[in-house]
Amino acid sequence: MTGVLLMSYGTPASLDDVEAYYTHIRGGRRPSAELIEGLVARYRAIGGLSPLLDITSRQAAALEAALNGAQGKTFRVYVGMKHAPPFIADAVTDMASDGLSRGLAMALAPHYSRMSIGGYINTVKKALGDLPSPLPMTFVESWHDHPTFLAALEEGLHEALGRFSEAERAAVHVIFTAHSLPARILEWDDPYPRELRRTCEGVARLVGLTQWDFAYQSASHTPDPWLGPDVKEVLQRLSAEGKRAVVICPVGFVADHLEVLYDIDVECQALAASRGMRLERTPSLNDRPRFITALAEIVRSHLLASGDS
């Protein structure tokens, strides 16, 4: 049997877990009370909890069903989180205990960066090194331009554009977004910005867009510079240019979570409203059928390319 490990960032299970979660993100350094309360406030603003773990679990169940089909159970899909239970290391241990013949690990983030995807891979490799016996494991590093992934984004963008009347649609400006990273990744020619650009260009081509921008979002407040422009800066520029209808398509995220539900649906919405702009967001991919099909195709093609059927 083949095991597929779907990896995501993680989220606290309750507001009481925010401190432990934040401390884990910071490598064991406890954040200040002010930082903790700021994060708690953002979770409260979206209803108290992020649905990320529930969505990732649904994605895993749907992917397992899609991979197995009617051929019998030859795949088992596991969930591992980087900064909260169920941790990646525990999922790797479960995979080994289940006696799998091989494993495949895939972060639910389409664009490769040594800082992000590389970190997931290193976490898996460390967990593999702690096993009493080896478990063969391969890694999907990037799937930013997979045709069915792009088609899933196209589907969501059409849905968001469809909320405008036909007369309004010609004036709608699309902003594609992804999580910012520290600008120092450019020093080692990290492919992250290039892969994001290819995703945006691919979706724009499918939809027939002529008016669109790309922006980063959700940068952390650190002394180091982060990649820009920030989405709020782009919104302000578009407002100054007289744009009044905008769709944000967060191509760097595949599930509803804090960076979507708060950073876009609360902060960006508030900014847009203050500028007299109408802002719509594309639905997150979550466990939408076309996205699950994309994940299944990516897994199968990766196994085929690595010499497995």
C-alpha cells in the first residue's frame, strides 16, 4: 500500500492553544502577551477558530477516495501539520507502523520555496531518520502550473466574477495573492516569485483577463524586509486610479484559514469599503471536486515519474 502524506501549516484547536501554537512557530521562543492577544483577536474575528484542520482532513478523505476509486484500497492518505497536532512526525510514525511499502509527501502549497516547502521536506526527513526501520519516501515539491490545478482556480475566478452583472464585469480588476516571504530568498534565486507569476499568467490566460495584478499578503512584522507589493498597497493604488470593483484570488492558498478569512475577508474588505470599492473573493479550493482531481493527478504522475505505478 502507498501512503500519501498531506502536509499543512497547522492551526490551534482552541483559543487556549494559541500560545503553544505561536511558540512552536517561533521555534520554542514564547511570544509576548501582546503578540498572543493580537493573534487571539484575529481568531475571534473569524468566529474563534480556523477551519484548516477540518478542511485538510476532508481533502485527505476525498483524495484517498479519488486515488482508490473502484480498484480496491491501495492508497492511504494521512494528514500532518507543521506547527500543531497532528504533527508531521506523528503522521510519519503512523505511516511506518501501518507497514506501507512506500510513501509520498506533499505540502498543500503549490509554489516551491526553500524556506517554505523546503522546511516541510526537512521535517519529514528528520522524522524518517528517527524511525527504527526505513520507509521509502518521495516528495512533491511544486505543482504551481499543473493544468487541473489552474482549471480549479479558473473555476473559482469565474464564480467570483459571476457575482457582478455583465455590465460591471468589464471594469472588474483581479488581484492574485500569495503569502509573502522574507525578501532574502531572492539572494539564493529562490523560484517562489517565478512560480507564482506562472500560476497567475496561466489562470489569466484561461479566464481571458487583461486587467490584473499580483500582490503578496500576510507578511510578518519583523525588522527584515518582506516581498511586496502588499495587497493593501495595491488596493490603495487601484482606488486612486478610480477602480471600484475588485476580485481577490489567493492562488497561494488552497483552504480557508486565517490568512484568507481574516487578512482578506476582514482587513482587505474593510480597506476596500473605506475606499468605496466592492471587493469579492474567489472561493477557496478546499475539497472542491476539481481540486481533488488535481491532487490525485499530481500524486499519480509523480509516482509514475519516480518509477512507481
